[in-house]
Amino acid sequence: MHTHTYTVTGMTCDHCRRAVTAELEQVDGVSRVDVDLATGTVTVESAQALDPDVVAAAVDEAGYEVAR
């Protein structure tokens, strides 16, 4: 199991949480997504290591941005 935490900018509400979670859950191999609005972080668990660009693209699709 791989776990990685990303800082995501612009998330402020439950809609943000749902949008980011929904997009990341569609990424192959993702088994769990935990969005923490207070810290602006998203923790992703997956069966294999994920390409950071794929994660960033999913977050972008939700309307937010992974801080680099």
C-alpha cells in the first residue's frame, strides 16, 4: 500500500471535498482519499505508486491545483 499527501490550493468547503474525492477515486489503483480542509491537504492511498502528474490532473479536473 502506498500513501502520499498532497497540498491542494483553493479547497474551502464540503463541495470542494466531494469534487476532489470523486475525481481522485477515478484514478486507477486509488483505494482511499482523505481531504483535510483545515490543512489544505489530500491523502491518497493506492495499491501502487501513482504518477504525480496523474494526481495533479485529477485535482485540476475538480477545479483545484496541487501545490508544487
